[in-house]
Amino acid sequence: MNKIRKGDHVVVLTGRDKGKRGTVLERVDADHVMVEGINVAKKHVKPNPMKGTTGGVVDKTMPIHQSNVAIWNAAAGKADRVGIKTAADGKRVRVFKSTGDEIKA
């Protein structure tokens, strides 16, 4: 079970974007996530007349390793770790480690 999923609000723990918050847009692979507005790089793009695109420098969101982000606990107002517990109906649910509250996402 992935502890960080698409749609989660996360905060960056390390790197040049440390302290910034954003929403997970997608999981690239087992270890990397794309976060909105985080790890943005300049990419030089060639024009493509067949597609009707112009060339130039564009901003592109790059993947970030999931160990460098933590889920945002709005109730506590800080970053938090994620644990997994089994609910009464037998399903596995994600919970905040500090409070034990279930993560709604």
C-alpha cells in the first residue's frame, strides 16, 4: 500500500523547495511522485509545426522522490508520518502517526 497517493497534500522536507506545500498530481513509479509547483525546471523545446507548437523555454514539473516529502496534517498544522492500520471491517487504512486519525483522501 502506497503511503503517499494522488491527491494528497504534502510538504517538501529537503532540497531547494524545502518547506513548500503542494498536491500530488501523480505517481510516476514506485518511488517518485509529481507535486504541483514543486521541482519545476526550465526545458528548452524545439518548435514542431506538425503539432502547431512554438519553441522556447517552458517550465516543466519534474518528479521528486517520495522520501523527500511528508503528508500534511491540517489538524496539527505540520508534516506527519503515515501508518497503516486494519479497520473493523478488515480494510487497511492510512492513519497519521502523531494523532492516529484516519487520512481522508
